[in-house]
Amino acid sequence: KIIKSDRRDNRSKDLFLCDGHIVGHTIKQCGRHVKTAGIGQGLLSAAWIPALIFFLAFFVAFATGTSWGTMAIIFPLALPLAVALAPAAGTDFYLLHATIGAILTGAIFGDHISPISDTTIMSSAWTGCDLMDHVKTQLPYAASVGIVSLVFGYLPAGFGISPWLLLLVGGGICIAL
């Protein structure tokens, strides 16, 4: 009985991954990433890209309950935008690396506190905890790290502050919390 439910859980996880990759591939084939980069060049300052992408990845992952699917959707949209805007800011690698980090952490953050996430549902089910109680207990921990990442990571990184300095400051604040 347990083996059958594990297989069923793996199939749903695989379906979520496939869905995300299909959407990401479809967007890429349609050339949407190029259009997004072109639109962003006239509207956005490069310094705000990592923070905005962090918020976007967070909201998509929270709404869909999948971090992998969110990454597959956001990567083809955000990376061309960061690459197109980075030379204007003079922070080629910092901006690109910060944008990649923002996609990954925003997606994990949103998935971690989403009540429709498979991992959240399984964690609460296996521990015998009510789903919303589990979400409420995880929220302060995830939100504190998310806020530190945004304020002491992605916002300054967009303005060209050294990632090594930001890593030390952000890590120190997380330890202090």
C-alpha cells in the first residue's frame, strides 16, 4: 500500500515537473523571452531586476505550489532580461548571478509556505499536523530568511555591491535571528 502511494506521489511530482518544462519550452519557442527583454529595457532599471524577479518567483511558486515548475517558467523570461540590462548597469556577472539566485530562492520560498505545495501537504500529512497549522509554523522562519535575502541580498546586489560582502552580512543576520 505504501509503495503504491509513493509511486502515485512520484507520478504527480513528475507531472508538475513536466508541466513546468512544457510551459517553459513553449514560452521559449514562441520567442516570448526576447520580447520580455525588449520591453524591460525601456521600463526597468537593471538595479531592481533581482528583487523584482525574487517577488515574481515567490508569487508564482506560492500560487502554483511548485518550485520546479516556477523555475522552468521564470528562467526563460528573466535571464534574457538580466542579460539585456546588465551591460547598461556595468554589473554583468553580479546582476546575472543575483537574478539566477533570485529565481531559485524566490521559487523555494514560495513553494515552502504554499498550502497547495506537494511537500507542504506531505509534511503535514506524515507528521499528523493540520495543513494550515503547518503553514503557520513555517511562515515566520521562511519569511525572516526571505526578507533578509531581499533586503541584504537582492536589493544591494542589483546596485553592484559585492556578493561576498552581502553573503557575510546576510549570513550574520540570519545567525543573529
